[in-house]
Amino acid sequence: MSLIELKEVCKRFGNLEVLKDIDLSVDEGEIVAVIGRSGSGKSTMLRCVNGLEPVQKGRIVVDGTDITAPKADLNDLRQRVGMVFQSYNLFPHLSVERNVTLALRVVRKTPEAEARDIAHEMVTKVGLAEKLNAYPDELSGGQQQRVAIARSLAMGPKVMLFDEITSALDPELVGEVLRVLETLAAEGMTMILVTHEMNFARTVGHRVVFMHEGRIHEEGPARATLDSPRTAELTSFLDAVLH
Amino acid sequence: MMREFGLNDVYFLLLAARWTIALTLASTLIGGLIALVVAILRTMPFRLANWLAIGYINLVQGTPVLGQLFIFFFGFSAFGLDVGAWTAAVTAFSIYASAFLAEIWRGSLQSVPKPQWETSAALGLRYFEQLRYVVIPQAVRISLPPTVGFLVQLVKNTSLAYVIGFVELTRAGNMLNNATFAPLIVFLTVAAMYFVMCFSLSLTSRKLERSLHVAH
């Protein structure tokens, strides 16, 4: 059974239809790269998956929980779904360690010592053990984004959602963040990533989903789909981003 | 009978200044608690709560604090409730402070970037947890300068309590003036005491601001 299942999902902002009949399923351990022009609905789709955006029609089932059901417990769901944003959004008033332990302490009621152990482990994993006591404003963009990933991982999510997490970074900082994603991929983490890094999508992604005007316009195995697109829209999109 | 303004009178004014401080502190404390609730009601995603808060803020801000003093001092006794000057003054200034602080804090809460809410929601924090652990700590830093600015106003405005017979610094100055007929020296001393109170408030706030990690 798939870990994430979207069935005929429609989403409107006022009169603007941003998602039109989206069907998508993601298996455990699968890495799905979502690509497309800005405004095509990629980020919105991602945000729907952890309930940050309500949908008007359709069903979204994540890890057995129907999050479109009226009584869905979104807070419970969000502990199983990690999300990392383009703008890092670290909590500026908290140290790196406190950023990572906040949800553990508040949501999980994890004892302080245990929470710190987890934080230490996660921050080490993203290569920032020496920054445990630093504040976000003392870190580079790439470091902040790695802390944001560690913060999500601390909750032990079953799936990670990445929303253009390298788009705000200086080019020389993109690599360090992508390397963290590669580590996660090697560990078998289920991931959906909205990205403009075609090379990364091609090498690390199992599957590519190309969104166009609110629909999934083309999807298939990452390498094959990116190397030989079947639709004119994907061809022209790839032409535009690769040159 | 007339007499000279002397050191004893300065001491008398200092004793009265304690009541200015007490009135300011009590109103800040009680008003601040009410303001916190009103500011949250004003910003939470629930229309009815927003309207209630807006109504309260406008009602209080739209009426003079002098009138509020009279209402609580004389109004209560009309219902057979005999409240003293202290109770009436604290009630009036608490309500006055609560509306202004609520409005200042509403702005501070709203100036915390929306992604901070979203990110904490995505981590599984519930609304009040997001508010308590993520939004309020950042809003406090933003709100510090305007809050202190208002408190400086409050220190000086408590002088209005003299109209209901509450003996604080200004009223004490008035009494001394009647006894000494030396208005210049009396009210210059009174003004100096207000200045010391307000200026130390501003200094503390500046120190506090520097020691906090302010959001970018």
C-alpha cells in the first residue's frame, strides 16, 4: 500500500483553480521530484499533503490517515510528515539545539535529556555538531537550511516534504544541502521534493512528476522522463531551465 | 499659615511618588493580563473573537481616561458599591492600559512572519503552542519599545487620579503648594521626580533590547 495517496484533489484560491484533479501515490521509500514552472501548483500540492492548505475536493491519505476527513487530527499527522521550506524559517529566538528540540519537548513531551540527545544526533547528521549552541542569525543560509532539515528529522517522520529548499540559497551553498538529501535518500527516507535542481532530480529521484497549469501533465521514472520527455510542455520546460 | 519649602517636603513628595509607582505597577500588571487576552482574541482566526476585541479596544480608546476615573469612582457608588479612590484608580487605569497595550501587542503578534506559524504547525504544534513557544517570544522583542513608550505615558497619566482624591505625586505637589505658596520649586521637584521615573524606565528598556535576540 502506498504511503501517500492523492485522489482527484482540487484546490482553489478564490476563483483561481490551482490544483485540478490531482492523482498521485507515493510508496514507502520512494523519492518523487516534482518539477514545473512557478504557479503550476507544485508547492500548493506539497502544502496540501500535510494539511497546511485545505482542499475543496478529493481525498488525501497519508500513512493511513485521511487528512481530508472533517475530523482529521492534523497535529498527529504532522508529527509523521516532516516539511522543510524554501526560507528555512528557523526560530530566531532559539539556539540550534532548542530549534531542534522544541517540537520534541512541546508536542512529544520528550524528557529534556533525551531530546538533547536526539538533537545532537540530528545536527551531527547534517554536519553541524559544532553549531549546536549558535543562533540562526550566526549561520549561513546553507547551514540554516541543514538545521531546518535536522529539526524536521528529529520528530522521526515517515515522509519528508521539501519545498524548493535550495532556491533561496547562494549557488555555492546548494551542494551542502543536497548532500544531506543524498544521505537521507541512501537511508531509504520517503521524500517528495519540489525542486529546480534537474540534475539532482535525475540522479536521486526515482520518479519525476511534471506539473503544468494545476495538473500532473507527465510523470515517469526520473531518468527516462527527463532524458526523453513525451510531451511538448515538458520538453519546452526542460529547454528553458537547462539553458 | 505659610511656611518654607524644605527637605521634609521633598520627603513628603517621595512618599507620594510611591503611590504613583504603585498605581502604575498595578495597572500595568492587571492591564497587561487583560491586554494579553484581548490581543490574542484580536488576532486569532476566529471572527467573533476579533470583533469582541475590536469593540473593547475602540470603546476604551474612544473615551477619556478622566471620564473612566469618574465612572468607576462615582458610578460604582450609585449601585451601592463603595469603592475607595485606590480601587477606582487601579480599575480605571488597568482598563485604560489594557486597551492600548492590546493594540500594541496585536501589532507585534501580527508582525511575526507568517511562515513562523506555518513552520511550527508543520512540526505538530497546536495553535496555542505556536503562540506560546514561537510567536509570543518573538513578538515580545518587537513590542518592547512601544510598550515602554506607553508605560512612560501611563506613569504621567496616573496624575489624573488626583481628581478623585487619590494622593499621588501630583496631588501631593498641589497640597504642598497650598501650604507653601511656592509653586515653582514645588512643581519643579514634582516634574523632576516624574522625569527620574520615566527616564529609568526608558534606560531599562534599552538595556533589555540589547540583551535579547531580536528577530530579523
